[in-house]
Amino acid sequence: MKVTWDENVCIHAGKCVQGAPNVFKIEDGQFVIDTSADSEDNIKSVVAQCPSGALKVEE
């Protein structure tokens, strides 16, 4: 599974970081997505809660 992030769409609501902090994080000023850090079901749930639609799951 791959998760993509569109920085031009993101409104920085922080729901991804709150919902799956081991997956979605800021490191050295860069947004990092580590899909190996949680279950696919939880990641899909968090992505679905993104208010701007900046996150997408590609399988």
C-alpha cells in the first residue's frame, strides 16, 4: 500500500498526525509517511478522515 500527500491541497488540520503519529510525522521539516508503522485498516481510516482530501491511498 502507498499513501500520497498533495501539499498544495493540505490545510494542515493535523488529523493524520493525531490519528496515526507513527505513520504521519514531520522529520527535519519534511512530511514523512511510513506505511509500515501501522495496520492498513488504521491508515485507510485516518486517510478517510483527511478534511482536505490531500491524502490518498494507492494500492
